[in-house]
Amino acid sequence: MLPLRKNIAEMAGYVPGFQPQEEGWIKLNTNENPYPPSPMVAEAIVAEMGNGGENLRKYPDAGSKEARQIAAELYRVDPEWVIMANGSDELLNNLIRAFAGEGEEVAYIHPSYSYYATLAEIQGARIRTFGLTEDFKIADFPERYEGKLFFLTSPNAPLGFVFDNSYIEKLAQRCSGILVVDEAYADFADDSAMRLVQKYENVVVTRTFSKSYSLAGMRLGLAIARPEVIQALDKIRDHYHLDRLALVAASAALKDQEYLRLNVGRVRNVRDCFSNDLRTFGYQVIPSHANYVFAVPTDRDGKRVYEALFKRKILVRYFSDPLLQHGLRISIGTREEMQKTLAALREIG
Ligand SMILES: *Cc1c(COP(=O)(O)O)cnc(C)c1O
């Protein structure tokens, strides 16, 4: 018998979305951006490699200084309030490691991002979930929540609605522990909880470069939080968690805000058109503030439609969870991809 820790032996492990390696799929299942990243990113990566990759023999800047500086300017905070990460998943992991000891409680909303549960299991923390009301508020949230961390995904994945700031502010006041606002999709929304970080000492905001910046393949994220939190996260991360190429990619992407606006604008336009078109033939679509929609066919059988799309090499996300099985999460692709998807859905009925 391997001397594994009990919680590791007992846990199932996270299953990431399907990533087909062959061509020919319309891939709308993991919320990647259909457009390429800013051209400055590739330029910066090529420059950073140096002649024949000679720069790669040297370790990167362990403190991500340049990228933190640029992010700090963008979000109008001091650099001590910023940390960069190897995907925002790394931040979620390190927040749990920093704040929730074995047997202590971590909470999140169900449905939202189930990876929080996997990370909590690894740590041996206890997990609590809160449901949603019909009007997308949290059901039965206590007047005072005593758990160590509460993960609030806003915009919500997979449903796409957003919690407004006044509501998040009340939650911050009711949490004894840390309120982590996972804003993986906030660039596609109109508002953000970023300003609450300076007002409430227990609020942390995490962002990813995987969706709005079209950089899922680079593995980049960041968090904004007060310096005491950032220092704790800095203590426990791998010292060289970001490689040289990721670091220059982050800086270049953050600097090119004009491209981000254009990129996000395109996705939002396609999203809103696609949502309206779906509604015209009977689908229910939750108004989305992200780069995907949660859509419900008239017979409320998500699996049937998922399988029919799969046969046509269109990949979307179906969840067997009883709360979600009546619909599908469809990532927003290019205009052409969404037109093909729409045509297929019309045919499938
Ligand atoms: C995609 C996603 C993440 C992970 O982002 P990475 O930066 O790719 O690790 C975190 N939270 C939510 C809600 C996401 O959808």
C-alpha cells in the first residue's frame, strides 16, 4: 500500500473539459477565445527568446516585477497589491493553502466552478456549497459566514449572470473570512468588484488571461488584494512559477488594452446576436455577461442536443448535474462558427 494521505487516496481528481487534438471540430466547450491574442504577444515572445533561444538558459524574474507594475497601473493600485500567476487556477489553489487549514471550511456556489472543491479536497479542507434562488441571489447565506474562504464566481460559470456590486459588498460585510471574487469573465461584463478590494480588507479579486486575452495556452492569471494577502501568496508559490515567455506575454497583453477592447467587443456582439437568434426558435437563454451562454432547448433535454451537435463535430458543454442537465453551456466562437452552430441547432430542433 502506498502511504498516501487519506484525502488524496479518496478524492476523484478534477476532469478538465475535452480537448480534441485533431482538426475539424467547432470547439465551444471550454470558453477559449476564438480570436488570436494581441500581435504584440507573439512579438514579445520571439524577442524574449533571443537568438536561437539563447535567453532561455537563464531563470526568469522570480518577482514578475514588470508585469505586476503594468497590472498595477491598469487597475490603479500600488504594485504591492498585485500578484501574477500560472493561470488563475494557481491563485485559487494558493488562496486555499494560505487560508484554509485541514478541517476548516471553504464555500462556493453551486453551480459554479467545481475546481474549488478539488483544491479544497487536496488541502483537506471542508466544503460547503450554497444554492441560488430563482432571481440569482444566494440561497440561505448566513447573516455572518464564518468559513475561511468564500469563492464567488462573477460572472457566474456556467450560467453567465453577474452579481451586482452592491450585493457583493453586502457579502463582503457578512464574511468573517476571505471573499474571493473569481472574475475570470469580468472583461466581458460591464462591471467588476475590483474597487471593493480597497474598501474591504477581506476581498480578493482573481482574473485570468485565458479568456478575454486569448491566452489559455500561456497559463496566466493575476490577483488584486491587499499587500498582506499578496505577501502570503508570494510565500507559498513556486519561486519560478512563471517562465520567461509567459512573463513577457503577460506584459504585452496587459499593455495592449486597445486590442483587448476590440477583442472583447467582437465576442460580446456575437454573443448577443447568437442569444437573440436562439431565442427566436424557442430556446431560453440566460442573459450572459461572459463569453458563453447557458441555453435551454424547448424539451429541456441538454444531453440529446449535446449528442446531436457532437455528431456534427460541434463540441459544447453538457453537465449531467441535475441543476444543469436541462441546458448546455455554449462558448462564443467566431461569427461563422456561431452561424453554423445555429443552423445545426435549427436542424436538431
Ligand atoms: C477558466 C476559469 C478559471 C481558470 O483560469 P486559468 O487562468 O486558465 O487557470 C478560473 N475560474 C473560472 C470560473 C474559470 O472559468
